[in-house]
Amino acid sequence: MTEVRIPKTGDAVEEGTLVEWLVEDGARVERGDPLYLLETDKVAMQIEAPSAGVVARIGVPGEIYPVGELVATITERPG
Amino acid sequence: MNEEMRTEPEASSALLRRFYETARTIREFDDRMRRGLASGEFMMSYWPVEGQEAISTGVCAALEPDDRMVITYRCAADAIAKGVDLGELAGELLGKSTGTSGGRGGAMGISAPDIGLLATTGIVGAGAPIATGVALAARQLGSGRVTVVSFGDGATSIGAVHEAMNLASLWQLPLVFLCHNNLFGEGTPVAEYTRTERFSDRAAGYGMPGVTVDGTDPVAVHKAAKEAVARARRGGGPTFLEAIAFRLNGHYFGDPCTYVDAAKLEAARGNEPIAKLRNRLVSGGVTAADLDALDQRIADDVDRAVSSAVAADMPAPETLYAHVYGGTDRFGAVSEGKRIATSVSAGAESELSLAQAVNQALEQAMARDDRVVLLGEDIADPMGGLFTCTKGLSTRFGRDRVRATPIAEEAIVGCAIGAALDGLRPVAELMFVDFLGVCLDQLANHAAKLRFMTGGRVHVPITLRSVEGAHSGPQHSQALEAWLTHVPGLKVAVASTPRDAKGLLTTCIEDDDPCVFIEPMQLLLARTMRGLVPDGEIRIPLGLADVKRDGKDVTVVSWGAVVHAALQAAAEVASEGIEVEVVDLRSLVPLDLETVLASVGKTRCLVIAHSATTFSGFGAEIAALVSERCFGELKAPVSRVGAAFTPVPRAHSLVAAHSPGAPQIAAAVRQVCR
Ligand SMILES: Cc1ncc(C[n+]2csc(CCOP(=O)(O)OP(=O)(O)O)c2C)c(N)n1
């Protein structure tokens, strides 16, 4: 299982907003597929899936999370 | 086209494949780092290298395993191409005990001397002066090694690089200046910070060849690098090699890249090095399946290496003090409990000035150890240094070992550092301590920190001699020891007598850590300040204060020229029945707190006298330490005598008001024992 956490996108950045999910809960993704939109004071960026598998969404769109907060997991399933 | 490719098609395809493997490994590693950052798995500073892989690949393929590199924070491409262990690289980036530097350096502190990667810097351009020294060591020791210093295009604007180019060319050092021109200096495109169109054109101004190549083509880079390396190796001096490759990612992970032209980025992505190299291999007959298998093996290797780094421990908190100084795993600034005695070889003594004592220490050190080399402005004969401290030495030992330098303090100190990293024991001269500001980055960020930030894989045995001026106005008379004692990793000694000067300087030169040795100007040549100095060897350990006068009523702690004012004051108040003990610290770091506390324990009164400003002077540290350790025993508050908090003035009338002397010390003594 791969964890997806709010990334640290710069030295002074301590939190980020999960703007929007780009996949359905339970959907299968390949590594590199768009996962969600992140926004911080400095940057808006599209976060990609770090690995292939089935996405379990945890984070809620519009919420501000501290850096390091778990917002999704991706579980590899055979086939 | 590459020579090998023309004459040896077999070898050339093998070479191309080797390029592909290296570049692909860099790409995979860089990807993995950015993936970990994006998923929140890693939190660290990381400077992506995507797009620049072919530069490092081509250059490193032109090097022998033993050749040297000094690189930057944007480290992954150069480090991997030079052959760093991927797990150790990942470990260092993640701050793990298994990192190249045990987790002390991060991306700005990758060091793997076993593969020739000596140092990395997080200070733009600062590697260049250091690399001149590494190259000088190769020359001096006859190792035949070539050094490559890599830096970005932005670094071409900073003075350190220019000082280094001039010095390297002057001395025809075996060095290659490798400019990774990724078209941005952080968030500023090249055209917005210079009118220079090709950075390699700058080389001509320093009398060295310069060449610009396509940094997305490892073959072109390799060809140019081979020529530069061959020139360096045969004694033909340095080359400036500029390789241009668009930076395909942000300056750092998370960089919004608002300053990047989207169309140009798109075009650059279409011209990226690895796809091009792959196409070239395929059109040369390599099958896609073959390359896919190679890609998979590389991906597995990178995965395994990164996983091992992720699983590794962080360094234990109790190891914090390791690698600040050599031979200690604990607080190295105070020498309590580690006292060694002065050693003096038996024999005659002669009356010398402090300058003559310095000269003798240098001469004997050079005679004993070929690795001792001197660097500095005007230090060669006939001048022999502004204060004649190096007189006769270039005549005796030659100008290879007594190197008069351009007026370029960053280059002087950086060159000393680099030479020390690779086997020499340089003694550099900074004409006046006031010029510290010009080279403080080299001293404080590099000399002081390289042992620590490489986890002890390298150390910097340099001595920086400097003169503290007097009566020479605001910019040539300052006492700046507090700038130095604030920096962990440096040792700081100040001599007050010719004997101490010889003994302390000898120890500094033999010490494995960077030492700053300060010579007070008014003591250097004055006849009245001459003193007996052993003709043979004398070594005074750092961290051993000297009681210059015994007394039971008041302790005066001092160092440098002010010791003499303290002794005068002591003589003055003796007639009033006050017996002053004068403690000359001799070295500020390490500090002999034991001797200070023993004296204060006896007198229970303390005056600290120094020529620097009282406010924020080093005396404040001693006052605090003494108050912490023996507040209850003090009969009076600790008193400090130092300079007024103004620049040092020129006019004698103002100097008298600014600088402390015997009368002020005597007054303070009377005050504390009233
Ligand atoms: C002396 C100094 N000034 C500023 C910085 C902040 N800084 C870090 S990297 C960087 C950009 C340097 O650009 P360049 O030399 O082109 O190298 P690149 O980052 O592109 O590899 C800057 C300004 C620094 N580290 N050191």
C-alpha cells in the first residue's frame, strides 16, 4: 500500500488545500495518473499517483491540511 | 562526432549504451525523488536534475575513477555519473545515518572521496575556489588527477567563480570549470541577469579556452570534456566548458515556475536527452526490448536503493557533536579536562620579534613536512609579506610552495581549503583580519563545516594567518575574533608574545581542523615586544591559557595585544597593594575555561579586557560562562573592558576615546575589588 500525504512544496510551506479529486474513490490508477489538485500559498499543482493500484480517498475537497497529512492510499491488486 | 565513434564503431555503440545507462539511472533516481516528494513520503530540500542528465554523463565518462569533483546542491546527476552509491545518495538526501555524510549534509553535503567526489556546496559558486585547491594538491603531489568543478549558469555572476578562473589559469591548474547552463538562475532567465551571450566567452578574459556544447547530447559533451580533461592532465591548464540543457523541472520541488515560458518548456521536453539517446541507440540496431529490459533493471536498482535508505535509521541524537572537530565526539569549544602540556625541544633560545617567530615556525614546519604550502598576497620574496613574516621562505623552498597569489581572498582561502581536502597542509595569509568579510563564506561555510557536513569523510587542515591592525583607521584596525568564535568548526588563536606565536602557529599548522591564527600588528615588529623563543621546536596546545602574571586579588582575562596593557595595569595597581593575575587565553576556541575558573576561584574578581568592542565581544561569552559556573563566589559583578561600539577611528584623539588601554583596565580592577 502506498500512502499519499500532503507534500511539502517549499521551505516555508506548512499546509496545503486539497482543491479537488481527479479520480473517483475506488478507481484504479496507473503510476503518474492525475490524482488531486493541491494549492498552497505559493503554488497550485496537480499531484500524480505515486504508484499503480486502487485509490481510497481520505481527504475532503476544500479542506486545508497540514503537510504530512494522509489524504489517500493506493493499494496494489493483482490483475 | 566523437573520435572513438568514427574509428571504432563497436566501441562507440558500447559507449552510447553506457551513456544511456548512466543517464537513465539519473532520470530514474530523480523521478523517484520527485515522486516521493509529491506523495508526501519525503520531506526535504531537493533540486531536480531532469533535462541535465547528459551533461554529467558525458563529463564523467571522460574522467578516471580517481579524478576529483566538487559539485553543487543540484547534486544527483553529477554524483550518480561519478559513481556514488545510489543508496548512500538517497540516504543523505533523506537525512539517514547510511547517507554519504551520515545525514549531516543533505543535498548540499554529498561527499564520497572514495570515488573522487570530494565536496558539495549549497553556496552558489563557492565550489570553484575550493576546486582550485584540489587541483593544486594534484599538481603539488604529482598525482596526475584532474578536477572538475560543476556549477550552474547563475553562478557565473558571482565573484568566487571569477577569482577561481583567474587563479586556475594563472597557475595552469589541472581543472575543468563545468557550467551546467540550464537557462535559469533559480527564477531568473539568463537574459535577465547578464548581457553575456555565451558564458564560455568569459574564459578568454582569463586566458583559458572556453567551449559551449549541446548539453542534451552526451556525445558532444563527452568529446569536449575529453579534450578539456586531456589538456588539464598534460599540464595545459584549465578549460571552461559550458553545456546547455533546459531545466525541465522547477528550481526546487514545488517551484510554481511562473517565470518559465510554457512554449519553450514544451519544446525542450520534445528535445530531452534520454529519448534522443534511446532513438539513437535504436537506429544503431539496439532493440527496444533490450532497452526496456535495461530500463527495468535500472528501475529495480533505484527502487532497492531508495527503499534501503527509507528503511535506514536516522543518526542518533547523541552523535550530534561528532565531526565538528577531529578527535572528539563532544563539545569541542571548551578544552576542560583535555589539557596537554606545551612541548619544547631542548636547546638555545634567541630574542626574536613576533614576525621573526612566525617566520621561524613557518620555516620549520615547511622543512619538516613537504605538504605545508603557503598562499597569500605578496608573500614571496623579495617582499616576503607585508610584515616580512614569510621573508626568505620562497627563496629557500621555492615558489611552488610559497605561492604569491592575486588579490583574491575568496580564491586564497578556497584554494587552501581544497588543497587541504586532498592532502596538503596549507597556510594562507589574510593580510588584515578586516578582509575576513571578503572570504568569510569560504571560511565559515566551507572550512568550518566540511568535516561536519561530510560526516567526517573529509577534513580541512588549513591555517589562516591574519594581522589585527592598530591605528590604521576603520577598515584596517578591527578586532574581529567574535566573528570567528561564533562558528562551530573553527579554532581561533591569538598570540601575545613571540614565543607563544611560534608555539601556537606550529600547533595550528599540525592541527587537523581549520585554525585562524591572529597576529596583532603592534607586536609584530616592535623592538620592545621582542622576546626569547626556543630555536628548536615548540608546540603550545590550543586550549591552554597562560598565566602571564600571578596575583591573588583580581583576575584579568585577556588575549593578544591587550595582554600587554593588562600587564601594565597590573604593575600600576601593584603599587596600590592590588595583586592582579593576568590570564592570557592564547586560544579562544578551544577555550581553557579551567584556567579561568581556577584563577577566579582564587581571586573571586574578574575583569575581561580585549581590543574588540565590549558589546557582543568574546568577553561576553567568558563573563557568561564564569557567571554560570561560579556566580556565588564572585565578590563583584564581572567587568568588561573593550572598545566603544563605534568603528575604529583614524584620529589619535578619537582612538584614545575608543580603544581600551592600561588606564581603563586599572580603573576596572580598582572598581571590582573596591
Ligand atoms: C551565494 C548564494 N546566493 C544565493 C543562493 C540561493 N540560491 C540557491 S540555488 C540558486 C540558483 C543558482 O542558479 P545556478 O547557478 O544557475 O544553478 P542551478 O540552481 O540552476 O543549478 C540560488 C540563487 C545561494 N544558495 N547561494
